[in-house]
Amino acid sequence: MYPNHTPTSRHWDGSPRTAYPRRTLQVAAHSPSRLLRHGQSGLCRRCGHRIDIYPRSDQRPIALHPTELTIQSIPSTCRWHLSSGIAHPHDDGSDWCRIPHAVLCPATVPTCRISPPLDALRRQLAVRTRRLIDADRLTPSTPATDTPPAAPDHPTRPVVNMLLGRYLAGGPLEHIRCVAQTRHRKRCSQPVLDPDSPAGTWRLLPISPARRRLPHPDTLMAVYDLGLLPHTEQRRWRTQRCPAHAVLTSAADLAVTTWRIFDPLRHTAHIHTRLPHPATSRHLQG
């Protein structure tokens, strides 16, 4: 005999059962970023704990601890608050604030002074990380393995010229991945570099002729030039989308683009004065 439970409008303790309508995730029209709330969460590759990723005012992403903490235990240099989906590096006058995950991550060195409450929370996260590793549920990654290795004589983070500006890529061009959401609510696995789409050309261009304060402003550097491509193709690269999702504007982003505005003074390590080897870059030539 199998028990037959008849559904009622109340729980087992007599409390009323409330049915909430299901809602789908949407992107607000006034949102500064096009990311869904679901797409801004993830797991740290080094410790396995949850992180919330938000864009800053300069469009650079930052990973924050998912819960708010009281400002009494947080140094002023580590306080962050959210406004319209943008993270700002100071408090907002309330008794609560957010904190960067790098401060609490047990796999990294703290970026600011650690107070006793933060040290206790950091130890708790370290214990959980050790349990995940012992249970084979986490394989910590190192900074060297976060970015796929580049081919020989090929820039690890090339400089790309598009939309009348220069941007520093987050990795090799062939490893730049589309950030759009698929119908299965997962991130698209297709690369931005498509063999059937118009390709750019490697050129030797001046570092920055307009900035004469540089030691050698007219020095030539290797740049992947997309400036001769149609505007729609350059915009596809800037939004970091594959050709299929470039025309599907209704698809939301599930990740932050990895482009950074190129600064010759800050990104000196990524300046290359020679073009990539032809054998490793012939599929990138236009």
C-alpha cells in the first residue's frame, strides 16, 4: 500500500501555503551593465568559494564577497558599496559594506590590513577550502594556469586597434570567448575569432604619437588592427561576441568582457616591437 497525500493549501503545521509566481531573469533597460544577476556570480578558481562579480566605474570587473559586513570590522580602504549595479571603492554612509574577495581568499595574500573578525572569517574559509580539496571537489589553480598559454613568438595579451581606440586583450586572440548567454542559460563556448568572418591584420604602429611624455613615443609596436573592418564587425569584437550572438541582441551577457583600455605607461610589459611569427599568426592575418 502506498500513501496518497492530497495536496492542500496549508503546510503540515497549519501555516498557509503561498504560491509565488515564477519570474524570468531580465536585463533592466536603465542598467549600466547588460549582465544578468545570475551571470554575475561564480566560484573562485583558487579557493572554491562563491564570488559576486561587478563592474567598476572604469568597466573593470571586481570580485566581491557575496554577503555584506559591518563597517566596524572593515578597514576604510577595503570598503565597497554598490550603486545601480556599479561597485565603488568606499562606503555609502550606512553601517554595512561589501569587501573584495581577495581580502578573504585563503589562497592569496590579503590586500589590506586584516582585523580580528576578518582573520576569523578567513580561517573559516580556509577550513572549507581544505575540505573541498580533500574531497576532490576542488583543484586550486595558480595565476600561471588561469590564462591559456600562447603560441611561441605570439603576444600573450595582444593590443587590438578597434573603434578608433586601442584595447589590451585578456588573453591570446584565439582564446577570447563569447560572453553571451545561450538558450540553455550557459555561457557560449564559441570564440570571438571566427574563420568565416573578416579578420584583422598585424601591423607595426607607433605606441602613442599624441603622448610626447613617453620616452620613445614614435617607437613601433605590434598591434592587431581591426580599423579597416566594418563598424559592425569592430563592435562585435568590442562587445566580445561570436557572429551568431552578435545579431542576437536580445541575448544577455553572462560574463564581463576582458578588454582593457591600453595605456602605454601601465601596460609596458605587453608592448612588442616585432610582429608575431608568420607560422603562428597566419590564421589571424587579413
